[in-house]
Amino acid sequence: MSVASAASQVNLDFLINDLGLRQVSNTSVFRKGNIFVISPSVQNKSNTFELGESLMKKYNHEKDEGYLLIRVKDKFLMAKLHSFQRKMMTSETEKSTKSKPSFWKFNVIESIIPRIENSGDRELMYKIQSPSPKQLITFFNKID
């Protein structure tokens, strides 16, 4: 198993077994009813992750209740996806390469009040909640 695929497996069993989320194909997208979750795994020293335009196209903010649930080492960070998308995923900070469709790159800043910083514009920051596994279980299991 490559380092990248090993990193994507961190806390995957918790999302599926404890939160009752269903993974969509082999992506970082999960569903439960009308709940839509993007859950990137951040296991690198630089605390970075990317969100691709192709993943975001699967999210319909009018139909789905969306969340960003970041798996950072042994912790979780969570935000409402639509609010995060509106503030942090601007056309000015969108990146693309010849081999990769459009995406946005972010850094997780771990502190007393954790936040996400847009790599394309370090002034763009988003304060994010750090729920405990127990709080996540309570939240996602009241949704059925």
C-alpha cells in the first residue's frame, strides 16, 4: 500500500462504522441520506490538503446538507461545506495543471482555535470546529 493510500485510510473505519457514512466509490466523498461529506485525510508534515473541482461538482447545496470533515492525524475538524466553499474556494485561488483538473489547496493551522488557510492567498482563513469523536457520533447518528 502506498503512503498516499495508507493516509487516506486513517479513521476511515470510524466514518463508516461509527458515523454510518457510506463512501462514494473510492473518493473522499461520503453520504448518509441527504448528508454530503467531503473528508480529506491530512497525514503529512505540512498539514496540507486539496479539494478538487470534480469533487465539489458532486455537491448540491440546495439539495444536500454538506460538511467538510477533515481527518488530521488522530483529530477531526469540521465545517459547513457551503459556507467554507463560499469563503475559501475563490476563482482567484483556484489552481490547475495540465495533468490535473482545477483544485484548491489548503493548510491546516493547528492551534487552540484551529483554522484553515488558503495556500493561494494566506489572508483567506476559516476558523473551524474540532469536535470529539463522541460529539461526531452523536451528531451523525441523530441523522437518519
